[in-house]
Amino acid sequence: MLSLLDLLRRMDAGTLPPDGALALCREAIAAREPEVEALVHLDETARPGAAGGPLAGIPLGVKDIIDVAGLPTRMGSPLYEGNLPRADAAIVAMARRAGAIPLAKTTTTPFAYLDPTRTRNPAVPDCTPGGSSSGSAAAVAAGMLPLALGTQTGGSVIRPAAYCGVAAIKPSARLLPTVGVKCFSWTLDTVGLFAASVQDVAHALAALARRPELALPEGDPLTNHAGIRLGILHQDFAGDPEPEAAAALDEAARAAERAGARLVALESPPLLADAWRLHGIIQNFEAAQALAWEWDAHRDALPPELRGLLDEAQSVDAALYDDARRIVHHAREAARGIFAEVDAILTFAAPGPAPRGYASTGSSRFNRLWTLLGDPCVAVPGLESADGRPVGVQTISRFGRDEKALAAGAFVAAAIAARR
Amino acid sequence: MLSLLDLLRRMDAGTLPPDGALALCREAIAAREPEVEALVHLDETARPGAAGGPLAGIPLGVKDIIDVAGLPTRMGSPLYEGNLPRADAAIVAMARRAGAIPLAKTTTTPFAYLDPTRTRNPAVPDCTPGGSSSGSAAAVAAGMLPLALGTQTGGSVIRPAAYCGVAAIKPSARLLPTVGVKCFSWTLDTVGLFAASVQDVAHALAALARRPELALPEGDPLTNHAGIRLGILHQDFAGDPEPEAAAALDEAARAAERAGARLVALESPPLLADAWRLHGIIQNFEAAQALAWEWDAHRDALPPELRGLLDEAQSVDAALYDDARRIVHHAREAARGIFAEVDAILTFAAPGPAPRGYASTGSSRFNRLWTLLGDPCVAVPGLESADGRPVGVQTISRFGRDEKALAAGAFVAAAIAARR
């Protein structure tokens, strides 16, 4: 994989020219893309800007539900064939300000729902890369891009990161703007980032949000965050994990403890289980409105999973939605309680390793609650199942404390690496 | 003015054909538009749908920052010349579902900020119609349309309604979706409605939101809502009103009291004054991101008020924004207190009647707090200054209780009418 911090250091030191990262990406794309199929458009004219910035010269992948001025934005659907947005999405304009180079649009499941793309998982043959940000996760995993934008409404950032073995963050709700991003659910949609390591992700988030305090300190995370308190949470309300995910969480927790973390076994308050069950009501009520034109005018052109969801979503009652919002409001308060005694939660990033085949992009059941609560989640790579498939874990902190989820993620990743 | 309830009754009774409302609008537009200049595009091909619905046959004006599939959407700016959205905004698709006919795009100040349009106030010569939803307010006031969509980020629905002498609602935050509406501030932007009467507005809101309970009962509001408790609030934190606005609020309150309302003098808690002051920080921090492409790539093409705001907005600190959000979160809780003993607040809709000339669209200082809190506001027409300019008042209820603000608005309007 291409580490953006490594590329920045080399460009800064002059051992890589200012367009060197771009050249490396173009080479890797030429070599890997025919097999991975993570991209829907490559901007042949992309060049580094002159202005510098904390991401100067870093090529960026942009999920194809996010507008880039003058590049096609197709939402993974023929309904948007030939759609050329006039303006950059806010997050893309902010990436340009930071010096990043929007180089490629990456595959998305249609409208970021469950119908799969043709993208392959670069880390394991014949497995889904996950979804809906399939192309962004796969492009980073294949070493074609050092940074890519995705979105999460259920688990569409953390799950594909876990399946492909890369790092990612779904930040606090609205830390990164969704203006110019095709909407599925305005309460849930969250822009996230994929990169090779948790440090890379933290640097990019700090640069894009212009919040320097989010970058991780240099040096060994095991020293920097010594004594970190991690709450182990099994999310029982979301069902049982597969054995590989259970083993990975145990292994991550043991490695973290050996590296000096303090572990706390957490129980989730009943209100969180209630909120978890309400994710679908909020998502579906809003999707029926957000995609009203697509369903009214082009229902037959929608893929089966999405069409089925929207058919069902038409009948979600407003009173049910209002009640769900009230309960979630209280659950957000209740969630603060479980963060009171820990710096971050450590839990499953997905039910297991990437499912075999391409029929399904996997399940978001261990991600949904945190998207709904708006709490920041970091996908931590480094573990594998016995048959060599990546199995991610995730660290989660309370809303607005993204630096804690990142510190915990970096600590756990370093502890996993040190265990060898 | 064209009352949508009256038009619906006549079409329902067969005294007006199904395309009769459309024909009336086309006639009125031909007669009034050359002088008022409220429209930027008229859809010559618009026809009533076959499906019926609670707004069947009702022509609709759509503020030109709201997408209509296949019609130009120009944001009041040459930057979006020739921009043809592929999809309807969610609210437009929902209007079509209800049977409404998107007939015209209405003028907007550029990107819905303060730089004026050329639209004239149909109610008073040589006065601004207010902004930013200038065309929607003016088109309803001129009798060219029975219903029009606007948006409010500061006071852009209630203020032009007050200046033009029409009814309007800025509903609870996110009651109507903003998907497909050009974003200025994702926390503040709210879709609202203009119509001839409060009853018309209530019927349209109920139909668009598919919440039948929001429609007002038939019959006399003075009977239906007898004994309603109105809190008189002067919003001292927002400065003094002009004498005409002060007189109008007194007159509305006296008329309501004579009609049987119970009046309660309210004091606003200090936290509301704090929140009022923070509106600009939240708006500007978000606008700098939402309009990042426009400012980065086309700063010189932006009009002076907007360019000045965005120049200033670049330096709003993230920590200041985070603090503002926290304080506003508490202010939302505090606002519930003032609603505890009343059904609705009655207060100024604008500092005074429409300012003379076209240099300014007026001030949102009596509107900002409620946009920020997300509380529903209803513009109540019917009063005039001594020199014949409309002076609106507004009724406000707590978040999620739009039916109370509407009931109070209908009561006050009826009390004003009964006073003659």
C-alpha cells in the first residue's frame, strides 16, 4: 500500500518529486486496475497544484456519489450516465485546498446501498471488498491510491476497510461536510476516509477538516498513548460475530493489554439496543424522500436491493420516525455514559472476514449504532483469519472526540504489529 | 391573491376545470410578471397530472436554488447559467406526488444571501419584497401563484412574507427535506412555504410532509382555537423594532385578546440571547465549506455582499464553531421552558415594513434565533403601516409542534380580520 505520510515525507525531503506520488499512483493503477476494477473514471489531466498544503501532491480517490467539478458522477447507476457536476462537493474543494489531487472516481454500489459492484477485493481472491464504498477501500488496499473518500450510512466505510485490510475513519457526524454528496439519509450519511494506516487517516482528517489537533503525534503510539483505557464491547444487540471476528477482537484486546492498555469490559445500556433497532426506520423514512425522484420516475431502472428497500420505505409512518428520533436523541445522551470510564471502545468492525463471492457486500450490523449516534469509528487493520482473509476491529470514541478514536486505533494497530 | 384551498374547492366542485388553476396562474403571470419580475423560468409545458392528490392541479413556484428535473436552476448567479439538474429536489418530487404542478422557478438572491434581486414588491411600489426568497413571496402576493417554495437560513421566508403581505411557514427543522436544495448552512437551511392564507399554508404543509394532522380544521379559527394562549415576546436581544412593527404587534395582540386569546408576557432566558448572537458563527463556518468551490474557483464572480461574507467566513475557527453548537444545543432545551405555559409565541416578523428602494432586502434579526433553534414560525398577514405597507407578525411554537404555530397564526389572522 501507499502511505500518504511516507509519500509526503519523501516529497518533502526531495527524494520524490512533487508529482512523484501521482506517478506512483498512475503506475499502480495501470498494473492493478484491470484486475481490481475499483475505478469508474481516471482524470488523465490531474496535476499537482502549486500552492502546497498538508496533502500537497497526494492523489485522492472520490466515491462516485461525491461531486467533482467536470468529472462524471454516476452514483453507480445508469440513471446518472453523463452527469457532469458543475461544482466540487465541499469535501472535494477542501481536499484541493489542502493540496490533494482528485485523481479518480471510485466505484460505489448504486446510490450507496447494497447491490454489489464488480470491484474485487485486492487482499483476498474471490471475496467482496464490501460496500458501499467498494472502490475507495479496494483502491487503497491495492496500493493504487494513498487516500480515498467514502461515505457511511450503515457501515459503508468501516466494513469495506475491514474486509480489504486498510485503515479508515467514519468521523463524528458532520465533521466533514456532505454538501455535494448524493443523499440517502440526511441524519446518517457521513463522509469518511480510507488510507494505509491509522496515522495516515488521522493526518488526512486533520488536513481536510482544518483541525490540526486531530493529527496523531509522531513516534510510537504505544508510548504516546501509554495506559490508554479501552472498553471491550460485544454489541450483543447486533447478534453474534462469526468465530473469526470473535478471535480477532480477542487477539486485538490481548495485544493491546500486553502493550499496556487498560481493558474494561463494557455492557451496553438497553437504550443503545433500542436505538440500534431504529436505524432502519430513520434510514428508510429519509431514503424514501431523498430518492423520491429516482423511485417515482425510474423505479424499474433501480437495482433489486435498492428497489425493494424503497418500495418498503414508502410506508414508514411519520409518527414512527418521530418516535425513533426521540429515542435516538436520548440514546446519544446514554452513550456518553459508556464512554465515561474509557478513552475508546474496541469492538467488531464487521461480523467476520469478507464473505466469499460477490453476491453480497456483507452486513453493517456492528456499524449501524455508531453511525446513528454520530460517534467516530476507526477501522484498525492488521489481523487475519486462519485462511488469510483480513479481519478488522474498530475503535470508537464519543461524539466530537475523534482524536481519541484515532489514538486508540493507532495504539491497537501498533500492539497488533508488536505481537509478532 | 389566489387561495389554494379556494382553487381546490372549486376544482373539486367542478366549477373550475382540472387545469383551471393553471390557466388562472398563466393569465395572472402574463398580466403581472412584466412589472413584478418574480420569475426566472416559466415551464410552458407544465400540465396537471392524472393522479389526483391533496394539491391536485395547484401550480407551484420553486425558488431557484431548488432543483427541478430538466428546468434551469441558477442559484441567482451566472456561475450556474445553463445548469439543468437531472433530478427533482426531494421536496419537488413530493409536491408532484401530492398533485402540484411545478410551473415556475422564482427569483432568489444569489445563493440565498443578501445581494438583492430585481424583483418588485407587488404590495407596495418602490419597496423591496425582502429576500432571499424574493420571487416566491412576490409571486404569491401578486396573485400569480397560489403556492411557492422558499428557504430560510436567517429570515428568508418569514421576512419576505411579512414585507409582501402573504402567509408563510418556516417549519420545524428538517420537517421538509433539503435534498436537492443548494446548501448555505446545513444546520440552518430550512425549506418553507408561501401562500395566500395561514389555512392555505397549513394544507400545503400537511400534503407535502404527508402529515395530515398538520392541516387546520375547517371553520372559524376563533372558535376552533378558542382560549389559545399566546406569549408576547419582544426579542429584546435583537434590538428595537421600528415603530410600525411595534404598533403591529400591539394591534395583533389586542385583536387576539379581544377574540378570546389569553396573553402572557414572556421574558426570554439569557441563553436565548447567547444563541441569537451565535447564529452568524454557525452560518459562516458552514457557508465557508458549503460554498468552497464557488469561493475558491469563482470569487470574482460572486456579488459583493456574499463575497464579503465568504471572505470573512474563511477565518471562523473550528473551536468557536464547536462552542457555538454546544451553547445552541443547550438553548434548544432552554427554549422549551418559554413554550411551557403558552401554545405559541407572538412576535415581530421583521423589524418593520418593507424598506423603501431595492438596495437592501431587510434584516433577519427577529428571525435568526428561531431558525437556529429549529422552531416552526408562521408569518401572519393582514396588518399595514399608516402609509399602506404590509407589516407582518409571526407565531412560533416549539420544535415539532408546527400545528400549534399554524393554529395560532390562523387565530391571529382571523382576529385581525374580525377587528374591522
